[in-house]
Amino acid sequence: MGKFGVIVLDSFGVGAMDDVPKVRPDDVGANTALNIIKAVPQIKIPNLIKLGLMNAIGKERGDNKFSTTANWGTSNLMHHGADSYLAHQEIMGTKPKMPLLQPFNEVIDIVEAQIKKDGFDVKRYGDAGYQLLLVNDCATVGDNLEADPGQVYNVTAALDEMSFDEITRLGESVRTVVKVSRVIAFGGRDVTLKDILNARKIEHETYVGVSAPESGVYNKDYHVIHLGYGINPAVQLPSILHKAGIDVALVGKTSDIINVDTKRRFPGVDTNYLFDKFIEQSKDMKNGLLFMNIQETDLAGHAEDPVSYADVLEKADKKLNEVLPLYTGDDILIIMADHGDDPTIGFSLHTRERTPLLIYKAGTHNKYVGDRSTLSDVGATGSDYFGVEAPENGKSFLHRIIDGTDIAD
């Protein structure tokens, strides 16, 4: 055994999936990685190129050529859409269930009844068909306006007025009666109900919610919990490893969305800070899983800003100079993505794209792990690596890395 590291460059897809013309026609032509290189031709990401980024894209561009030494592959998304939360659950071995896409006002009656039953004070706010629920005069429940329409509901709360335990309990109450992919419950300090309601918006004449950035909840002491549909942490790699007494470290967004009993949690957003924590844990941990999400790529995608996106990639690439030497012997490091968010495509939502699988193992070169059918193959490979029970979903590609065979498939 040794270290098994997974770095997710959030939203760094390498081309629209084959099903996109049918299931997400707006994503036709998406290729986040390639289109950033086209938009910012001076980008310098030598480590990612050497690790096989252009191989995963399938095209060379300018000075960015195919690597002749890389261990690489690609992966498709098994979950519906292109969602960070579901993708990370999938990576760690969950077999995605098909959630509903449903505007909040279609379920407002059953949500209102449930949270009243669970002891909350509830009122409605807005005109019929475009209503939020006001809870305990300090929180709202409505559509998420940042994800794909109808995919996520938000509980937005004033943390000074409602404890995070109560915010979580409210989110869990909503979760029990809805079938969308996620319920996100969160709050921040120095925010009032008036601030939250001032950020209320209606989009596409159907979806009503609160713009989280405009509400101010992110600005001070932000707390969040993501509650997924059909997610059982016990069948995921981190829980399986914990049960076997093997260390797990979660860095960045993974610390918010992966449910496992570990003290090695390092939330945050700043790319350099997160890499520093990943490096610190890589030095400290001899055997175990290190799972990190770099979120600033995703934020640049949502902002439709390829220049900022390229800047984050360059920061990450430079930090790889410190990371790679720490992975020696039997250690394995996988750099991948969870979906796309092409900043050049003309809208700010995630794009349904294949993800790169860039694999570093000291002394191992030119191994192709294939075009995988699910992100869960990474979690399955981790279980194979540690010799523990397999997660719910996925097939290991460990032997393709070790000796180029499909023994474990």
C-alpha cells in the first residue's frame, strides 16, 4: 500500500459526451480544456501536458502536443446532467439514481407540510406559482439559481438567527420528501432575512429562489451541507477505507460533500491554500486516500472567463511541481475532473463533458486506461489498490496502470 491521491480540477472537461445532442443539446461543441487553450494560447501548463492532457482531449494545439510517456484515459459521467455533488459521489463509488428535474413550486405543498410537521414555523412569500417558503423568519426554501434549472433546492439562512444544526435539520426535512438531485442547506453571519429576500429572483418564468452570492451568505462564517438523492456513504471508498482503519484526507469542496468520519478535513477555495494542504497531507500520510477538489476553475467557468480559468490552471500546474515528487514507489496520483464548464460556449452553466484521467506513478509510463463508462472506476481502482471491498459501483483499472492488462476488469 501507499498513498492514493485524487485531484479534481472542478469543471475541467475534455469534450462533450456522445449523448449530449440528445440529452443536453445546448452543450454541443463544449470542450472546456481545448477551448481555454484556444482562447488563451499563451497558457503554460507543462505538467498537465506531460501527464497527457492533450491525449485526453484528442487533439494537439500549438505547442501543446501529445505526451509520449503519459499514463492516461478519459471517463464519461454516469449521473444525469453535469453536477459537482453527484460527480464526487460517483467518483467515490456511488451508482447514481435518476433524480427528478422539478421546479420548487411544484412541490411546495408537500415541503411546507413536512417542515411544519417537523416543528418549524412556515409562511409563504410571493405570488402564487412563484413562492418561497419563509421558515422561522430567518430562512428561505426555494430553487437553486446557480445549478441546472430544477435540479437543486436551497435552504438559505441567517446563521445569527438559526444554528447550523437547525439549518441542517431543516435541509434534512426538505430532503425527505423531494427527489431532485440535491438539497443544499447553508447560512452565513451578518445577514438578515431582508438581505436574503432582496436577492430573490424568478428565472425562466418558472424557477424562484435566492441568488446566494447576492444574499451575502458567503461573506462571513459560511456553513453548508449538501444532501444528495440516493446517496449512501457506506458504499463509498472513503467509508470503506475508514472501516478498514485506513486514513482519509479531504481537501477543498470534498470536505463539504463527502460524508466520512475523518479528522483530516480541510475546507477552502483558494487554489494555492488547498494545494498547500494537499502537500502537507501527502508528506504526513504514508498510507491512505487523499481527495481534493480545486474549485476556482469552476468559478471561472461560471463567470465565463477563460483568462481567469487559465490563471487557475497555471497555479495548479506550478503546484504539481511540489506534489509529484511526493508520490514515490507504489503511490498513485490521479488528476481528473467532474464535468465541464466551458467558459466560451455562451452560457454559465456546467457542460456535460468527458473528463481526463491523468495518472502519475513513479517509473510507470505510456499506460492507457481507456474511455471509462463511469467516474466510479476511480473509486473502484482505489479499493483494488488498498485491497478492501469494492464500492457499490465501478470497475478497477489498477492493472492497466501496473502492467497494461485488464485482469481486474
